[in-house]
Amino acid sequence: MGGFYEAMKESLKVTHLNTPLLFCHGDGRPYTAMQVQRAFKEALKAAAITNFRSHDLRHCFASWNRQAGEDLDTQADLMGHKDTRMTRR
């Protein structure tokens, strides 16, 4: 799998949390949708980034993974697609 996935997987080991969640409170509880949305908006403002949505990150992930040589089956799996037709789009 790609470098980002491995880095995040390794990061979870370092925090010693018993959770499959990538972003969570220190005790492993998930953030609410509102907390994630607020933090994302604050990060965009701090970075002076405009006209950007959280879904754009999904497109970046897909593009960069393909450019790095990830195969379509793995890419579809990572993105949660049932088959590669959506991934090809």
C-alpha cells in the first residue's frame, strides 16, 4: 500500500489507541461531524486557502495514489468503491 497509508497506520501504533479511527479524541472516541467541519474550516482560514472543500482531499488522494503507481483494484478498495468503474471516473 501507499506511503501515506503506512505512515498513518504507524501513527496509530505510536498513540497506543485501540481504535481504527484516524482522527479521534485522546481516549479513542470519534470526533463529531461538527468538530471535524469546524477544525477543517479553521485550518483553511489559517492557511489562507479559499474555494476548497473537504471532498477535494479525496480527489487529491486518488490522483496522487495513481501517479505513485497504485493499481486500480487497490485504489478502489482504499476509496471504498465496490468496483473499479467508479475509480476510473
